[in-house]
Amino acid sequence: MDLSTLLQILDSTVRLGTPLLLACLAGLFSERAGIFDIGLEGKMLMAAFFSGAVAAITGSVLLGLTAGVLSSLVLSAIHGAASITFRGNQLISGVAINFLASGLTVLIGQKWFQLGGRTPPLTGDGRFSPITLPFAETLREVPVIGPIYYELISGHSILVYVAFAAVPLSWWLLYRTRFGLRLRAVGENPAAVDTAGISVVRLRYAAVMICGLLTGLAGAYLATALSAGFVKEMTAGRGYIALAALIFAKWRPVPALGATMLFGLLEAIANRYQNIDLGGVVLPVQFMQALPYILTVVILAGFIGKATPPRAGGEAYVKER
Amino acid sequence: MTRMPRWADVALIPLLNLVIAFAISALVILAIGENPWEALKIMVSGALGSSYGWGFTLYYATSFVFTGLAVAIASHAGLFNIGGEGQATLGGLGVALICLSLPWPHWSLALLAASLGAAAFGAAWAAIPAWLQAKRGSHIVITTIMFNFIGASLLNYMLVNVMRPVGSMDPASARFPEGATLPTLNDMAAGLGFVWGKNTPANVSFFIALLCCLGVWALIWKTRLGYQIRAFGKSEPAAVYAGISPVRITMYAMLISGGLAGLMAINNVMGEAERLVLNAVEGAGFIGIAVALMGRNHPFGVLLAALLFGFLYQGGGELALWTTIPRELITVIQALVILFTGALDNMVRAPVERLFARRGIR
């Protein structure tokens, strides 16, 4: 394998890993605050649809992005109401949100565009275009570093850089601010946070809304940057892979980057090579597709380190018993 | 704890939840520019107005009974089995391997063997998450979700690389032999001398589903194991104190659950398609969640809820045929039913409880 092939694979790793990274950080905020979220998939799908649809109608990708994030926030608010205010089962609420998104996107898409759930293809300002970083063209001829800078680091859409910047930002927010400390505490021991006179409900809603914002970006990236328009069921299980990556990363932001890029790499390899021949043993493409899930089960089983979720995860907080 | 009479808990609350879910569905239909009342009429006449409609309604309902019972029995043990989809996929693999292995002389033998195969494969697919939950404390919701995807990949591999007949481009198994063809309800009605449900897929597995309802009811409320499952589901520490082994109950509950989900394959794979195709389950595993929630995890409730969803599925198909409403409306209704009967249950329950408490109705 030469450098250019390697760079191409790594380049698509970044592209495919970005929505996973955004969704994984989204899940991280929610789950660190004690709200399980298996509705990442649905929120991404909803955001992908609304960003694609609004961008197609208005021709402006920024309006599309706004609409996508808003739609994702609405679903987050439903999840918050169900799991925080009404103390319902968070897993069931997540399942419902996934179905709601999967049905509504096609229903509204068909009503608006009559294209069988698809949105019209996006062109020009309807999409996020690649950004060429400074000096990328000039440095291109420099051996090794030039192509890496030109192919791999430069030339992505703004949302990719936002996603990568979100990693240190999340780390800082969670581990270096008062809000972050409280947010983590509310996922471990909400009663202690409550005793300190801080609102558990408000903190958890804040976390769920941050989650909605980030899944909104992830969905918008799918429809307006990775592809040009929305296609029915376009998230294709990415919300669940992000969930898997979150466990893989043991609910920490920096390892989340590693986990999502690893899963992005697996997807990139599976897209590029059908079957992989490892000197006699042939790995079928289906195995590569299943690998993120298999790795997650192995991690969950605790054979490679222990993945311990936030202690109060999944439980509604009742002030007085 | 209960401030409500039993009838309100069992019937009134689910009914109110359902009414809200359907009212919002009606608003959705209005929003996309169709008339909800007309839509309902089309659904009722299309799904229940003829024996043709009933033939499809019962066919869908049969699948949902199996997956609904699967979710219900796991729920009694306090486990959320979201992996019905994968377990039913593997059940299909079991059915196909058995149907294709022998030139079956009679359908009854084939059905017996295929049922065992379906249940065994489904149970095996539930066994790993169950074991990991029981022994290693891995969250069963996440592991069963992962196993859905792994199951889909496994089926894809088996169909494309192993079971696909030579020369065929279609990722599907060969057709099952003649002897493995299950009698449809239409055939059975014809045997009794009248015409019912011509060209519909409802088949003898409907009766197996009914038997399973009875069996699950007896298991949960009339056996020692059922008592232990319920005790474990209500309070794990209390169950452990009473000498009930968490590992044993988790394994049993999930094996039965996976087996029931796997059994669905005798309906869709053996009874309808008569070969194994990609994505044969078509989301029925997830509908089991809605069915179990609505049926309050009681086999009779599961049966009623499965019939309702069978009606929605067939009615939704008719809607897509005669109006501009796409089939995905059913997904939205399903989502709303799960949301209101499951996650937002307290939104309805709390005010109703207060009402009963104030009135002092007993």
C-alpha cells in the first residue's frame, strides 16, 4: 500500500468518523448526566432530513443546518420530558424517538417533495463545501508532509473541524468547569447534587439539550456535507455505532475521538475492499461491517478493561421517597 | 401504593394512552393533507372488511404475538430484550437450515422440526447477551442491540456466501421443498368446505402463536419458574435472599424470550416466503416492544395488542395503495404508541391517580 492509498483511506476515515464523533459526544453529555439515550439514531435522522429539506427549499445550507439542529432539539425535549419530568423509561423513550424519526422523515418528505422520502439533490450553497486550509496548495509538493496536509487535514467541510474542536472543548467543559463537575455528579449521585441546592432537573435538561445540538450537527453533516441531500434511513445505524463507540471510550471525550475514528476506519476499509485476504484467511465484508458491534460486546464483557457506565444512568431522580 | 382500582390500571390507563397516540396520529394525517376519518375507514375496510383483509391481519398479528411474548417474558424478569429482531433473524436461519436439510414427507413433521430449530437458534442468539448480563454485568439492552446488527451481518454472509443457490444473483436461499409447505388458513377453511381468505399468507402458525400465549400465561402464573422470574423482576435482592439464583433466572428468561422471538420465523419464513431472504423480519422484533408495552406484559393483552398492530399493518398497506399516505404512517403510529404507553405513561397516570384519590372511588 503506497502513501496515496493510505491517505485516501484515512481521508474517508475522517469523513465517515465525523458524524460518529459528533453523535458520540452527544451521547456522552446525556449519559454522563444520567440520561441513557438510544435515540441518537432518530435525532440524527430527523436533523439530516430537516437540514436537507430546508437547504433544498431555501438554497442556504446555514438555514438547513439551523432547521436540522432545531428538529433534533425538539426530539431531545420530548426525551427530556419523558425521562426527566415524567420519570418514564429512558430506553423506551429512545426507541419511540427512533421510530418517530424514521416514520416522520418519510411522511413529511413525501408530502413536500414527492420523491419517495428523498430530498432534491443539493448544489452550490445548499451544501457545505470543502475548505482549503492556508498554504495547502503551496505545501502540496513537499514530500510526505505536503500530501498529508493537503489530502488529510485540509479539504474537509467546516463541520469536520467543528467536530474535532468539540473534543477538547467537551473535555474542558466536563473536567474544568463548574457546570461540567455538576453534570458528571448528577449522573453519579443526583441526591448529592440536590442536597447541595443545585437543580437536578435543570442540569439534566441542559445535558439532554447539548446532546440534541450535537446530534443535530451530526445529522446535518450527513445530509449536507457527506452527501448532497437526504435519503430515507440515511443514518443506517450510525447512532447505534456512536453508542457503541461511547462504551468503547468508556464515556470519556478524548478516547471517544479514538473510538469513533477506529469505527470510521473500519467503515472506510469495508467500503474500499470487499473481502480482505490475510494470508489464507479471508475476512468477508460482512465481518468488517459487524466488527464495531463485536468489539463493543467484547469491551462490555469486560475482557479488555472494564466499561463502567455512570452510576445513576437510566434512573429518574425522585426528590423524596 | 396503588391508589387506583385494578380496572383503571389494566384497562383505563392503556386506553387513554392509546387514545392520545391515535389522536396525534390523526393530527399527523391532517397535517399531510388527508382526512383522518376517511383514512380510518379505508384501514378498517381494508384490514377487517373482508376475509382477504383478515388473512393478512392475522398473518402480521401472528408474528407480533411471538415477538410481543418474547419482550413480555423478559420484562417479567426485569430485563429489556430489545434484540427480538436479531433473534427472529437467527430463527429464520434455523428454519431455513432445517427445511432445506431433508425432503420432508409431511408438513407437520417439518413444522415440528422447524419450530425446534427456530426456537433453538433464537434462544442461542439471546444466550450470549444473557450470559454476559448474568455473569459479567454487561448491560443487556446494549448487547442485544449489538447482536441485532451482528445477526443481520451473519444472515447477509450466510445468504450471499453459503446458502445462495449456484447461479442465482439474488441473496436468498433456495426454495423450501414441497413437504415443508405449511397449510394456510385458506387451505384449512377449504378443507372444512368453505372459502376464507384466498391468496392470504395467514397459516397454521397462528394456532402455534395462540398456544404460546397459553403456555406463557401458564409459565408465568402457574409454575415455580414463573414465580421466580416475577420475583426476580420485582426485586433482585429479595429474590436472592429467597434463594433464587440471578444467573439461572436471567438465563432461563432470556432463553425463553429468544426462543419465542425465533419462533416467529415459522410464520414469515416457512409460512409465507418459503425461502430465506434478507431482512425477512422487517421490524417485527421491534414491534414486539410496542405490543408488550400495550399488552401490559400479559399474554392476553399481548394477543389483543398484536391483533391491533396486525390491523395497523394491513390497514397501512391499504392506505398506501389508495391514498397519498405512505406506509411509514404506521411507523409513526407505532412510535406514538410506544411513547405514550411506555415512556410518557406517568403523564396520564398521575392525573388519573389524583382524580381517584380525590373522589375516593374504590
